[in-house]
Amino acid sequence: VATGCPLFMTENGENGDTSTNEAPNAPIIPKRLWAALVTHSSVSPDLLWGDASKAIIRSLANSLASFPLQTTGFSSFKEEFVTAGGVFLKEVQLTNMESKIRPGLFMAGEVLDVDGVTGGFNFMNCWSTGFVSGGSAA
């Protein structure tokens, strides 16, 4: 379903390289997440985007919006780490955390390209951007 899907298209209209999310023209959604959503939606992974019906696209959109993630536990503080990379801050309106590229999409926490020392700095970033983003989206 990835072939021709707008979620994999770059700003110049070409299929993006999903091996990294560091390039400004990277696709919107990583292929591994896409594969999980396709499986969760009971859609054939061999289906081409152009052959997908409106019902299939709606099913994928619903899965994307309500994909269940379950926390299975936690590790000791010494094993925690920060994921580098994410959405470039120049692509976000920092006053409300809304995407400049996809209006109506609000972001917070480690989805943003913000790095810092593990612990307080990153927790504060997540809490602060979550507060602003959540208040703006509501």
C-alpha cells in the first residue's frame, strides 16, 4: 500500500527514502510503523495505493488515529535514553506547536528535533510542549 501513498511522498513529489527521518524531504511516516498499521487494518501489504478503495483508506486513517500502544513496563534510570532527530523546529509554530506543513497537526515531546541531557531537560521539554500542543489542539 506504500507505493504511491502520499504519506511517503516528499515535497518534490517523489517517493521518499524511509531509512532515515533526518532529511527535510523524508516521508511523513516510517515504513515500520506503516507496516504495523497496514497489518492492524487487515489490509493486504501487496495492495497498491492507487487500487485502495475509500473504505480501505478510511480504515488506515482510523488505525493511524487510534493505533493502540501498550506500555509493558519500565527500566532503571540508567538505561533510559533520548531519541535524537524528529520534526525540525523550523517546521513548527512554537507558539502553539502546530505543524507549518500540515495545519491541524500538533506535536510535542520527542517527536520534535530537540536534544538534551537525559532526565530533567527532556522531561520538561515533553511536559511543556505537551501542555502547549494539547491546549492548542483542544
